[in-house]
Amino acid sequence: MKLYIKNMVCSRCKMMVKTELEKVGLQPLSVDLGEVEVKEAPSTSQLKELESSLNELGFELIDDQKSRLIEQIKTLIIEHVHYNETQSPLKLSALLTSKLNYDYGYLSNLFSAVEGTTIEKYHIAQRIEKVKELLIYNELNLSEIAFQLGYSSVAYLSSQFKQVTGMTPSAFKVLQGSKRRNLEDI
């Protein structure tokens, strides 16, 4: 049986959720971002206990189809931006359509209605957070960061960075990342 969990955005989140599943007596077969497969269907008391412990940790069980779809969109974008070494040649719309088997127009309208922002703006926010992370690590120059994240040019990356953060990448680098946010807060 699959359970869907909101706000799982990193490997640490997966470990925490796995621990909570085991505490309530559920055997996880797989734990992925936003999705967990357990061996047996949980009892009502196990679900209540799991929901309570997950809420304390900042997670949330999702039980309706539209909320699950929104979380799947967010998870795919986070994985696409933060956990891929090379950017997919697919456009974001094609990636989401192929992975979720829904028309992009439907996904876009649903996301905007529920989240109050567009898929594209969410994607841009995730990319800018990744740029901040890479700037802080100081291992890549701006050209390499632009290439790694699939920007067409350094100028475009810099322009988008300034539009979102209000400062240039070099000004941000001087601040050493004081403006970074948790992925789940974006």
C-alpha cells in the first residue's frame, strides 16, 4: 500500500519518515520523496499515531488525489533541480507530463489554483535556491553553475537571480548565504 506524505524534500526527511513508520509498527518497503510503500495496510490507530508524529516533524499525510498530484509535481521539480547531476533535455512541461500522465494545462491550472503560484515560478524558486547552494560551496564559477542548471547564459541566470532575490549572485556570495531557505519553505 502507498502512503503520500507532504514536505518530504531530502534524504534526511526520508530517514525520519522511515523511523516514524517503524515506530508505529509499519514495515516500509520503499521510502521515496513524498511517497512511501508499506507492506500491509495500516490500521486506523496506526494511521492516527503516524499522522500525529509526522505532523510534529513538519510532515503531513495526504489523502486526496489533487493534493497528491500537487506533491508529486513539487517532488519531481525538487528532484529535477536539486538531485540531478545533469539537466534533462526535456522541458519542464514535457517532464511533468511524461512522469504524471496528465496534460500540462491541467497540471498547471491545478497547481496555480491550490498553491497560489505557477509551476514555473515554483521551478524558478527551486533553481535559485540551488544557485545559492552552489555559490556558498564556492566550487563552481557562475558559468559552470549556469551550465549545470540549464541556463542559456550567465547573464540570464544573473538576471533571474536578481529578480528573485533582489541582489546579484556576487553580492549574495559576499553575504555567504544568509538568505537561504529550507526547501520545504519555498
